[in-house]
Amino acid sequence: MPTTEAEMLLPLIYVSAVALVDTDGRVLIAKRPEGKPMAGLWEFPGGKVEAGETPEQALIRELYEELRINTEESCLAPISFASHSYPSFHLVILLFACRKWNGSPQPVEVAELKWVHPKQLRNYPMPAADMPLIPVLRDLL
């Protein structure tokens, strides 16, 4: 919850993100490409929830756009969320887990992909908003 007047005036952005979990219990992370804010940092795949979309619809769309994989709403399990104020906006990340999808993830709109065991996630620099999600994944997986 915003605590200062400045935080209350920040635009609120909702993002759906996913912990794609493979058969070895590893999670897929994506490296932000050059030219985008926070380039070079690793994050969970996903993106902004657009007007008229549910978080699940946004995630299904983003997974196809970013990774060229398809999944169904029934394969997405909500597991956590994180809330973080950046200087120009406030971000709320809705994190889902997914163990079933069609296709092999390809780095279409990201610089690189990496499958990582949850206990190793802290070894990869991530945006501040993603950091609270790491212990949740470590405990869950």
C-alpha cells in the first residue's frame, strides 16, 4: 500500500508472470534485452496486463509473444504476488506456476533464457520487484 503522497500518485501497473517448471524442478528465467528498461536483469517471463484482459489471458498472450509457447488457463496456478514502487510507477506482479505447455521456449523478445533450480535464483541479478518471489518459489518447489 502506498505510504507517501508521491507513491499514491504513481501509475499502477499490473504484470502477470510465470514460473515455468520443467520435469527437473527448474524454473525458466529470461534476461531483459538491451534497449529496454532494466536491460541485462533476469526475470520471470510475462508482461503487462492490458485493458480488458484477465491476468491469465495476459500471461497466455505474453508467453506466446515472448517465448512462442502455448498454454491454457487451466494450467496456470496462482502462487504469489509482489508489490514494488519504482520512481515512475508502482508495479504489482501476479505470479503463476505452470508445468504444462506446448512448444519449446524460444528467446523471441528476450535476450536469453535459462533453466535454474529455485535455490540458485539469487545468483542472477533481478529487478527489485521480482526479489520477494524467490523465497516463495524456493519454499514451494
